[in-house]
Amino acid sequence: RRRVLENSMDPVSIELQMKYEKESAVFWNDFYKIHQNRFFKDRHWLFTEFPELGDMELKHCNDAAEKNVCDHYPGYRASKRIFEIGCGVGNTVFPILQTHNNDGLFIYCCDLSELAIKLVKEHENYSEDRCYAFVGDVTNEEMEYPFPEESLDVIILIFVLSAIHPSKFPITIHNLCKYLKPGGLLLFRDYGRYDLAQLRFKKGHCLQDNFYVRGDGTRVYFFTQEELHDMFTKENLVKEQNHIDRRLQVNRGRQLQMYRVWLQCKYRKP
């Protein structure tokens, strides 16, 4: 807590804060220009932390076509539909598609970065028969989605909500929940309060309480279990998991001990 108080003492100017908010897509595009698809590794731990993504009963499209569908949309015939927000270059999407080699599953994925979506579409395993990638800003109330309300079985938010301005958390979750089916599941994993990444920030990087800007202009927020629970239950979601994951990571080469704090949640729409 002392470190957090210290690194919060010299906040970023209002003018720069507005720049980081207004140009957030630019900063993420610049991130992917530099790193391309080399920065993040495929998240094969997904199925350990979220076994629901591996244990899905799928029907082939011919058996799963919905009745009374007025307007056909991408993936409308799938028996299960997943939507990942902040997909980056597909490190979550492609492990799921590879695990379920079945046309009964359809994944939608969006990102603020046009370059990230371009890289997803260029991936050797990308197919419009099973995936629909698009550029989108889920904080925008006017954003158009390629699927109707109450059509999604799972929404995935992994290390993405933390990149959004905290004032936009409520409207973002409200907008997304409209697209979950009754019984649909929201899966969340992100940075927790006092994670090593928060403690490492120097003065001059704090935007507001527990919200920081990195050297590359991308931003990050550090959550508590309580605020996440309040956020999700205000949308009438029911808690299945709200877990704090504390881990000690050791870099033997550099003889460093790193204390990580992540939060993992599962909330279901009744």
C-alpha cells in the first residue's frame, strides 16, 4: 500500500489523460505494430481455469439451426456462441477453436485495434465459417454487434476490462449483458489490487486511483473482488466464482521473486 500511495502522488495531467482516452485505439495499434503476434502466448491455461470452455456439448450446424430466425447473422446456426472482447491477435480464440473442431461452435471476437484484427484474420486457423473477427469499442453505446440480443452462451473478458477507463466499466458490462442468453456465462480474469505490475509503476504514471498509463500509452486498472461483485450483480448476474489468485513466480536466471495478484470471476445470467 505504501508503494501505491507513493506512485499515486504525482498524477498525469488532465490534458494527457484526455489524450490517452481519446487516442486509446492509436496506442494499441502502435503496440501491435511493434510486437505483431509475438508478445502474448496462446492461453492454453484457459481450460484449466475455465473448464467450461472445454466441456461443451456441441451439435453440428444442421441439427442446431434456430427456428423463427428473421435475419441470418454470422454463426446463427451454431449450437454454442462465444464472444471474446479484447481478443488481441487471437491467443484465446485459436486454442478454443483447435480444441473444438466442430462447426457447432462459433466464436465472435473484437478488438479496439484494427491491426490486431487484421492479424487474427491472417492466422492460418481463421475461418469465417467458425469465427467472426471485427473492430469494435464496447464502451460505445452506439456500437453495432453482428449478433442479436440474448444470443451468446459465453462472454470472455480476459485482461481487457482493465484497459478501459473506470468510469466506463458499468456501461460496458451493461451493454454486454444484453447479449447473453438466459443461463449464459460471463468469464473474467484480470489484474488484482497490489499486483506486482501495480507496485512497479513509478511516479508520473498514475491517472487516478489504481489506474495507470504504461510507457507505451496503454492503460491498466487493478481491481478488487468487491468492486467486481458489485459491478456484475448490478446487472443481475449470479456469482459462481469470485476468486483471488495469488502466485509467487520465480525468475531463477535473474534471481527475482514476483508476487502476482489476479482476479478470476464467473457470473451467470439467470
